[in-house]
Amino acid sequence: MSAEPSQALRDGRYVITRALGEGAQGHTLEAVDKRVGKLVAIKRFQIRGASSWKGVELAEREARVLASLAHPSLPAYIDHFEEDGALYLVMEKIDGESLGAMRRRRAVLGRDEIVRFLRDASGVLDYLHGRAPPVIHRDIKPNNVIRRPDGSFAIVDFGAVRDRLRPEGGSTVVGTFGYMAPEQFQGRALPASDVYAVGATALCLLTGEEPENLPHRGLAIDVPAALGGRADPRLVRALSAMLEPDPDRRAARIAPLLAELG
């Protein structure tokens, strides 16, 4: 059960204004932070009666990881607390429209907007993957990318994040079909898995089609066929490198590809 509009949390500090969305890990709410007079986003995870401790573990991990991050293209951590059998994670509310919402109204992005998205995503991934140990988002997709009013892009929702490498295996399969790199189906999420997800998101917004509906050659999305003969060949090469099924052959970073795109 989600919080109702006008409900107050944290001794009245946060006043819920509306629901923003619902995911596998919990509800996302909009609220006013009365202390600073700004809108914030709050994720609510039901702990009491939770069907699995895995969901609680992911919620606690998301709060811990977000609290350790500081990047202009990521939501800033504000607070987290437990109240009435639920865990609440409070973060900056990023203004703009999600790429998922754009998809639902059948909008597509042009080449220059896609290059801007790749540039912003490159900065985020270099920051996350450069931490020790690397932070792997594991669920980059249109719903988790917001285009701000100034045209820049932010990546949100760290509900699937992993911040500890598990070389012995046994990791849970987390992600979204179509945007997950093949190795994620084996429970092996790598930094290159996020590169794949960014490429799949970019291709989806260029074509207006979900990745699984695009032409394939074997396990690989056929990027030239998906984009057609009029596409910029440099962009075709960049996205093909990001969407290589074999993580050992896939582009490990987006930044070197941007140099070619100009």
C-alpha cells in the first residue's frame, strides 16, 4: 500500500504530494521537504510482511550506495529512515521527462540528442565504474533516464545496483529484458554490462522500437539494419561496439567512441 497524498513523514518534515511510479522494489513518491521548501523524490519499500529479504537487502543497498555518490547526472542522496514498517529513501527530484515517458508518447531522439545522451551517460559510467569496487547500475533503460529541460540527461533508480564484485558467482539476475547484456542472464553483471544497456537505450530512442523487436544477427542486434542506410556510419559503429554480445569484445567505455563521433 502506497503513502497517500498529504501524508507527512519523518515528524512532518516530508509531506507527500503525489505518486510518481511503482516498481518491483517499491513505490516512488513526490514530496515537499518542509525543511528546505523543495520537492524531493521518496522511494518507499515495504519491510513489514515483505515476501523476500532480497527486496529489503536491495533497498538497503540502494540507500547505502546512493549516499556514497555525488555526480551532477545522478540524484543527490538526502535521507533515509524506517517508519511504520517501511524503509524510505529520500533523494533529489530531478526535473524533466523520462525517456520511458517519451517512448510511450512515441517520441524519438535525433542524432545530436543521442550523442548528448551518450556523452552524459559516459560521464556517469566512468564515475561509477571508477570507484573501488566499481558500482554497476544493472538496470539502465528508458524509464531510468531523465531528460532535463536543458537537454542534459540524468540516470536514476539504483534499485538494482551492485557495489560488491562476486567473482565466485551466485549473483541474482537483475535487469530488464531487451536492455540486459547477455552475461547478465548468467548473473554476471560487469561494468561493460552498463555500456550495453546505454547502447540499447540509445538505439530504442533512435528507432522507436524495443531492442528485442529490432533485427538481429545471431545474438547481436543488427545495428545497421535497425538504423537503415541513411544513418551516420560513425554512430552505427559506436552503437555496434556497445552492443557486442561478447563482453570481452564489447567497448569497455563510451568515451573513446565519442571521440570518433565528434
